[in-house]
Amino acid sequence: MLGVFRVYGYAKSLGKALGATVFLASPAFAEPVVIAALGDSLTHGYGLAQGEGFVPQMDAWLTEAGVEVVLQNAGVSGDTTQGGLARVGWTLGPDVDAMIVALGGNDVLRGISPDVSKANLAGILDAAQAADIQVLLVGMVAPLNYGADYKAAFDALYGDLATEYNVALAPDFFAPLRDVPPEQMSAVMQGDGIHPNKEGVARIVRDLGPYVQALAEQAQP
């Protein structure tokens, strides 16, 4: 995964006579929005104990914010944008109302052309559009390992796609960790220097939470 590089989802009855009517009409009994989080190890929760990963921490953040959401963990460690495209069909099950797309980090690690990554992500957005599914696209930022041209092309593709498909964009998954001094990086990153630890995920969730809350509100029937 991309990471911070080192070289680098009760209403009370009003009375017996009106109880049934209130139960049927009250929005408090509406079905929660179902959001699938399509991603890689960052979404899946690589190296973290149960409850410490992105999906459970985001679920807790949303619950605390009073947002009724069911988050589905569709993260697969090591996945590229091509892998996400290959499984977006079954990810968008009939119960899914919205989708977080957080892919691309492994593309950079493998030096995959930004044009290929962009085409794969476009295919995912096409599938979401065909299913009438709201999307939050989460960007990744490339290091300078492959040169300035590669970085510029990769970094720009998320904004370009968000504009083209008119979807919400969170520009940088790792934004809240960018300002952490190198000597303090162990406080937010796992030993591999690529994946965030529990505290790192918590910071990311606090940053992305409002985006996911807005996605949930947009996807309300």
C-alpha cells in the first residue's frame, strides 16, 4: 500500500391507537444506508487487530455522529485498481446504496502507468453510475520515485475523474499524516512504514468521516 513513503460508513409510540401508523411513518425506523468500501489493505485493515481497521473505526465515528450506516468491508490486501474493477460487480450488491473507492496505492508501488490506473477507476465509476450508486472517490498521492511526470499524472487523475463523473472527492487518504515529523512517524505508522497503525487510522477516519457522512446523506432514499 501507498502510505507515507520513506523512499515514497427509537422512536417512542404516540399511543396505542396511533402506534402502527407512527411505526410505519417515522424516519427513525428507516433502513440505514449501506456503503461498500472498495479498497486494498488500507481499507481491509492490514496488520491491525479486529476493530482497529479503517472500516470499524469509520463505523464507530459515524455512529458517534448519529449517522445510521452499514459499512461493508470490500478491501482486499494487495489489490490494484485492476483488481477493484474485476470485483466491483459483486461488490455492488442489491443492498448497496453508496460506495467508497480507495484504490491506487498498489498501482504506484508496482509502477503501473497512471493512464492504466485512470482507465480502471473509470470502469469502477461506470459500474457505479450504471447501478445508480453514489460514490466517494478517495485519492492517493504518488512519491517522486518514478519522476515528476509520473507523479503529476497520477496525482491529477483522481480530480479529473471526480469532475468527469461528478462524484465526491477526498483528495488524499493520508492527508492527516503528512505533517507528522519523521521521528514521530512510529506513533501513526506500522513498522513497515507503509500501513497506518490504530492511531494513524483514527486520524485518517477523523479526516474522512465528514466526507463519508455527506455520502450517506446523499445516498438516503
